[in-house]
Amino acid sequence: TTLKNSIRDGVQYIQELDSALTDISITTGLTGSSLTNVTEQVQSMAVEMGSGATAVMNVVKTYANAKDSMDSVLAKSKTAIALSNISGLDTTSTTKALNTVSNAFKLMAEDGSNATEVTERIGDVLTSVSKNMQYDFGSGIQELVSGIQESGNVAEQAGISLERYSAMIGAIVEATGRSGL
């Protein structure tokens, strides 16, 4: 039974990997050895970050759909996996959070050249504010992202920094117990 489950899990992983690589190939134009290299990097990142290869591949696939360079995709993926690991949120939620915040505050360069710095900054801000709230850590991050999603672009246009606005939302959520929306 254990062997049967292992084989079934292996086949499922290969199917998921094949599907994700097909999506990545379509959106990035990568083929052959480049896709093999991506697979190796995903598996290496999964081991390094203590995450499943399927979870890492899902993050990579999401960023690849944004048509970033593969270096940018992998850099942003690493931050999303790290934030997922420390927050307890799934990788899809953390990827969405990073994208939401980046878009609201217009942080990403057109060519994605600052992807590592931007995603690390966002991860640091969300983590720092949430850990200083007297609120569940993962829920705190979700509330911060919800607030930024609703009105972050307005704050950005008013000249309020990501750091200041996140702290304001955190204080409101903590004081009122209400959602960041």
C-alpha cells in the first residue's frame, strides 16, 4: 500500500510538473534545456526553502504568466515561498499578496529588474507590521494585504509610503479588531 501510494504521488507530481512546464513554455517561450534548467532550479529551491516542489512550481508558473524574465520569476518566487513559510499562508495567497502590494504602490520596474528588492521589501514590511500587531500573524498579513488591495493605490497617490500605510492599517486592525478592508 505504501509503495502504491508513493507511485501514485510520483505520477501525480509528474503530471502537475508537466502541466506547469507547458504553461511556462507557452508564456515565456522557453524550450528544451531552458525548461530543464527551470525544473532543476525549482526542485533546488523547494529543498532549500523547505517547501514542496509543486508549491514552488505553482508560484513560478504564476509569475511566468506575468511574462517576467526567468531570473525575475525565480527571484520573486523565492520571496513568496519564504513569506509562505513564515506566515503559514499557502503559496498562492502569498504570491497574490506580493503582486497586490507591488501593483498598488507601483513598485516594480517595467522590466522587472528590481523584482528581488521589491518582493523582499514587501515581505519585510508585511512581516514586520504583522508581528508587531497583537493579532494572529498570518491573519495580520491577510488583513494588511486586504487593506492595501482596497486603497493602497490611493495611499500611493497621496504620497504615503508602503511602510507607513501598512503600519496605519495594522494599527486600525489591532485597535478595532475589524478587517483591513
